[in-house]
Amino acid sequence: MSRMIVPHTPSPRAVTKAVIPAAGLGTRFLPATKATPKEMLPVVDKPAIQYVVEEAAAAGLDDVLMVTGRHKRAIEDHFDNAFELEQTLAAKGDATRLDAVRDPARLAAIHHIRQGEPLGLGHAVLCARRHVGGQPFAVLLGDDLIDPRETLLSTMLDVRERYAGTVVALMEVPREQTHLYGCAAVEPTAEEGLVRVTGLVEKPSPETAPSAYAVIGRYVLDPAVFDVLDRTPPGRGGEIQLTDALQTLATTGTVHGVVFDGLRYDTGDKADYLRTVVRLACARDDLGPEFTAWLKGFVTELGNGEGTREGRRLAA
């Protein structure tokens, strides 16, 4: 039987700010990330982090803080104006490319702060405290790309408006993958696709996971999380874990989970990154038809068991 949740008094302030932690070293993509931030790896013709900022802007979040590190200057440059390049494109009358170059800087008011030390996701969120102040805010992780056609973040913001507290995005994963995620213990509510989170565990084994509901990289956090993070000791991996702070908040009954079953792309893994590029390229009106036709032929060649002409040529 579903338990009816009595809504808390909603926060009088709408959510307008987003925080994007982007200070990781990207070691899984070495050597490509030796000098290039992992968030700047291209997904078709845009860096991965631009998709995340576009998602925030589409949900009405017009103030974005990126928490970066000293080796992430390329991110700052990407979301800044490029006067010389813009001037050159304008002189050529290349309006299409000029708009593409200008778009990142026009998405939102974008700010940057450096984390300083790699002390974990919880610490990265804590770095945003002065910028966020006493307002609720969203956190979007750059490794998780949500398909632009989905409305996950908007749904989460709506839940925050109606129930206050904190909202996390959940996705059901195979039990054998629970050790890759923070996993939630949940109770049903009267609303389909909305659960109350009663506990969270960071990267549990399949045997000890409270459920198969994994927390994916979208959060709408109450500012109360800052005081909790201040008191949260280092956890798994010697880092300050956001999951541990959310576990504390969950004991007060103020954490809800939106169960997401839409299109999500994980760019933090090499194989998933390649799948992401292929899927988003196929979805493009300008690239999709031609690329999909080529892809079908490529797959047919692979199915013949003789390899591809390109592969044989490169191996010769």
C-alpha cells in the first residue's frame, strides 16, 4: 500500500542556480585527458559539459557555477567569448559557425571556482556554499548526460517546489552493478515515479545493496546540505561523500527520489562514451540519416566475420 506523503511547506525561493562539479582528473581516459579536461572531450561536435549546461538552462537555471581545478582552464575558455575567432567568422559571413561559437557564453551566467584539493564530490559541493547562499540549488554531474528530449531536471524541480527538501534522480540498474553507484532504500508514495528515500549507501555490494535504485548524477539540494557536509567525515576512498550527507538528510524524511527510465548516457566509461557519440550522432537531423546508413553497412560487414575494409586497410 502506498504511503501518502504530506507535502512540506515549499521553499519561497524558486531554484535558479546549478552547480557542476568538474575538478576530476579523468584518469580513465588517459592519455587523452593528460592535457585536456575530460569534460571537454567532444560528443559529436560539442564538449560533454556543454550538454550539461544546456540541460540546466533548458530547465530555467540561469546561474551556473562550475567547480573546477587548476588544470581545467579550457572549460573556462570554452564558456567565454572568443573575440578573435568571432571576428574572423563574422568577416567571412559564416553565421552558422559564429552562432555555434557564441552559444556557450550565452547559455547562462557562468561562474567558476577551484576546488583546490580532490577531496570528493561532497567537498566539491561544499565549495559552492558562498555562491549558493541559503537557496536550494541543482547539482549536475558531467559524466551523466541526459538526452535533450527528456525532462528529468524539470520534473525534479517541480517535486522540490511541491515538497521542499532534497530531490535525487534514481534509475534501476542490474544488481551486479550496484557497486558502481550510490544506492537508495526507498518507500513508495501515492505518485507514480516518485519515492521517499529512507537511506543511501555509497557503492554497496550486490548482496548488501538496499535496492537496485541507483542515484544518477542529478540532484536538487536543500541548502541544509551544507551544514551536514561540514560535519561529514571522509568516507569511502578517504573522500567527503555527498551520499553520506544525503543519508543524514534522509533520516529526517526530506529526501525524495524521481525514478527515471529515459535516455541517459554515461560518458565516464570508454565504451559508454563511444555509444553516447553514436546515439547522439544518429539522433541529429543533419548527421543522422547519412551516419545511420553508413553504420548499418559497417555492422553488416562486422557480421560477415571478415572484419571491415577500413580495418583490413589499417592493419596492412
